Amino acid sequence: MTLLEVRNIEMHYDQRPRPFMFKRGQEAPVLQKVTFSLQEGECLGIVGQSGSGKSTLGRIILGIERPTKGEVLFQGVNLYETTSKHKKIIRRDLQTVFQNSYHSFNPKQTIFEIIEEPFLNFEHFSKTERQHKVRELLDCVELGRTIDQKYPSQLSGGQQQRVNIARALALNPKLIVLDEAISSLDMILQKHIIQLLQSLQKDRHLAYIFISHDLQATRFMSDRILVMQNGQLVEEIAKDGAYKHPASLELYNAILPSHPRERTMKHKRFCNV
Amino acid sequence: MSLVRKENVYVKRLFSLTLLLIIGLLGLFAPIIMPHDPLAIDISKKFLGPSLDYPLGTDHLGRCVWSRMLLGIRYSLGSALIIQIVAILLAVLLGAFVALKRGLIDFLFIRICDILLAFPTLVLAFGLLGLLGPSLKNVFIALIFTQLVYYSRWIRGLFIGMNEKGFIQAARISGTSGIKLIMRHYIPNLLPPIVTIVVLDIGKVILEIAGFSFIGLGVHAPIPEWGMMVNEGKQYIRQHPELMLYPGLAIVLVVLLLNHLASSFKKLGQ
Ligand SMILES: Nc1ncnc2c1ncn2[C@@H]1O[C@H](COP(=O)(O)OP(=O)(O)OP(=O)(O)O)[C@@H](O)[C@H]1O
Ligand SMILES: [Mg+2]
């Protein structure tokens, strides 16, 4: 079943009305004609160079930034034309891990308070139940339980990122937008988190939108990859498909192989060259 | 090095905080500890020098100056405190409301504030007092209103600055909204600047209350507000300058302590 449908999204950032004598600045759109859909339980990768509009697209899908044009349908409901009550129901199923993990924490809250927040809003758990749940989630992302009384500034970047992932998992959502969610973790942890995400995907029928500029990880995670360039979707690649568009090739060529000799081999495998 | 400095600021803050607390307690318990009725007139005892019975002597109507000073704490510091607390609470409600609603309400709010803020606050308060007539109640209304205009506009700006923060968006995504969002995320992060300004401005408000009394727009005559006492003492400035000096010095001391306290808050916040 279709979980998410994104239709003809267009996004301009320069929307401030100008005094009548000054012309509105003609900024290039950050997103243009972005259309795709996502099935339940699917993992969709979105790759593209820095500044190509991936995070912006992510925010639009999450319903926190209204696009200039176009619509986002989550389970058939238009995110930007629904009552706030309905939006709250959708909220449960639509979670995210932000790119900048430190900024997505309230510096005055402890890790426990950060992770329990979704429960406070949606469940009627007692304090001990919430403690129990938070511990479970911390275990899930391989963080020690003693971390829960610390403040975000006392954690390393990777630990912060995992707290973020734990918070996103709390409500058992249907879709998680992972914006560079594992890019700041070390390789071993990346692998663990990917395995965790994949097992969750199977158990709970979770769908992901995996935004990254790490082509290898994306390829490993995703069932399908969309390539973005200058705010446009330029190519869609199936799980084992080959890259054709110059933008995709460029991204691919930027991967440094572990040994120079492997480079040509890889080319043959993925790129039809 | 930085640790030592912080320690220093902390000690200094403790100093001004304790002094202010003592003054506050003196005001709170004034009715119990004042030796005489501050309003009791006894012309036969006018202009007495300091004695055990009258620690600061008596004024032109034979009233105990020390008792009047003590009760004056309530009218000066106490009133200013109440005005500030009421103003900031209303301002947070109003500012938060407009900042989260935006749209037409926000636009109108900004225009009205701009018009009102075009006058210096003191002039605005003068105008209001002129309309309402002099009384303690009207001093409250006028000052709360002017502070409210100034604060709510400022708080709206603080809130809008926070709207864009990642953790506000994250909290929204976790399902937090409305009053919970404000109490959990906006207020704790905005508290330091708000407390600093509120404490700092208590001094300003004390001066304004005193100023109104001095020019006869504020409290009525027998009330021992410090500004009023300065006003009453000014007729006898040549023969008995201490009548102006005591309340004047008290105002200066309290305002300086408040400024000091506020600036140490600011340093700690950095
Ligand atoms: N709030 C904003 N106001 C104005 N322009 C913005 C804003 N956010 C993003 N942009 C612009 O939109 C474009 C796309 O930004 P976005 O953050 O979506 O890129 P990205 O693909 O996520 O890049 P990265 O891989 O570095 O995270 C950039 O050119 C950026 O300057
Ligand atoms: Mg990004």
C-alpha cells in the first residue's frame, strides 16, 4: 500500500514580500518538480551533493515546512490541509532523525527527558513505565543506561545521534526520515545501527527515507535510490540498478575504493561503462 | 582562570542578593519592627535629631523618619516588584501568543507596539497618569501598561527567534504543542535573559515611581513612598537636608544593588 505520496513539490525560500518599489529577488528554487511515492515497509534512499535540497525535502515530508507548491499525502491525507487534531495522529507515524543532532536537543533537558517526551504526548504511562521504555530504547541503540541523566552537551556526536534515533523509534512510527542519521558514527556503529534499522523494518513493517551523501551506505540500506541535483530528482535507481545520469556517476566516482585497483572493477559492476 | 572569575561573580551576586533580601525582609516586617506609627503627626516633636527613640529623627510634622523609611520599602521596592512581575507574566502570555500565531494578529500587534513605543516609556506613563489622575493604583496601571508594551514586543522577538531552533521542530515532531511546548522548551531557554532584564528594570521602575511622586503625579501625600519623602523634604533642604538625603540614598542604594545583581546574572549567563 502507498504510504507517502509527494506530488510536484516546489520550494522557494525567498518569499518575504518586498516593499513595492523593489523587485522580488529571483532566487533559484531549492526544490523543483519533485514527485515520488513510497510503499509501506520500503526503504527509499535519497542521495545528492551538498546543497541539492535533500534536507529541505525531508522537512517538507515531515510537515514542518510548507512547500511553495505541490502536496504531500501521508496515508492519503494531505499534510498541509488537515485539521490540527488529525495532524497529531499523523505525527505519531511520521518521525525523523535530524541531520544536526545537537541542535535538535533542548540544552536544558536531560537525555531521559528528551526520549520520554513522545510518551508524555501520546501515551498515559506512569513514570516507572516511561523509565522502563527509555531504558529499552537506550539498549536498542547501544547506549549505556547511565547516560539518561546527562545533558546533550555532555555526549559525543555519535552518542547524540543515537539518542536522536532512540527518540524517533519511541512511538513505533510507520515512517522515519533519516537525514544523515548515521553519517557521524564510526563504521562499526554504522553497521550496527543499519542492522538495527533493518531488523526493525522487518519486525514493525517500518518505512525509511534514508537521506545521505554516502552512496555505499545508502545502497546497502535502500530498496530504491533517488538521485537529486540542484533541487531536482534526476534519476531513480532500483536496488541493483546501474547509475546513468552524470550526477549519479559523479557521486559514485567520488567514493574512494579501499584499493585503487578495485576502482575499475567497481565501475564495471555498477556503471555500464 | 575562568573558574576563578565565575566564583567571583557568584560571591558578588551573593552579596547584593543578601543585602536586597535583608531590605526586602525589613519591608515585609515593617509594621512589626517600626518603632512608631509612620503617619502619626506630633508637631511638638518636629525636626528632632537622631536618638534611641527616633533612630533617624523626625520630619517637619514630627513623624518618625526611620519608621517611614521602613514602610517606604513596601511602597518603593514592593510596588516595583509587583509591577514587574505582573508586567512580565502578561508580556510572556501576549508575546508567546502572537509569536506562535503570527499572521494578521502579529502584524497588528507590531504596529500598535511601534506606535506606543514611539514615545519614551516615561512620557507614555506620564500621559496615562495624566488621563487617570494621580493615585497609587493608577501608578500601577500606568507602569504595568508601559512595561507590558515594551516587554511583550521584546518577548515576541525572543520567541520568534526560537521558532527556528532545531529542538523546537524536534519537539513538535514528538507531538508537543501549545502551552506544553512553551513551558518545556521556550521558557527554560529564555529564562536567563528575561530574569536579567526584569531585575534590572525593577530599579528603573523604582525611580519612575519616585519620579511621579516627586512631581505630584504619583501617590498621595501622607504615604511614605521614598520619592514622596524626597518631595516633602525638599522644602527644608537648607535647614534639614537629611530629610531628603535618607530616602534619596535609599533609592540609590537599592537601584545600584539591583543593577549589580542583574549584571552578575548576565555574566553568569554568558
Ligand atoms: N532556511 C533556509 N533559508 C534559505 N535557504 C535555505 C534554507 N534552508 C536551506 N536553504 C537552501 O536550500 C538549499 C538546499 O539546502 P538543503 O539543506 O536542503 O541541502 P542538503 O541537500 O540537505 O545539503 P547537505 O548534504 O549539505 O545537508 C541550499 O542551497 C540552501 O542554501
Ligand atoms: Mg542536509
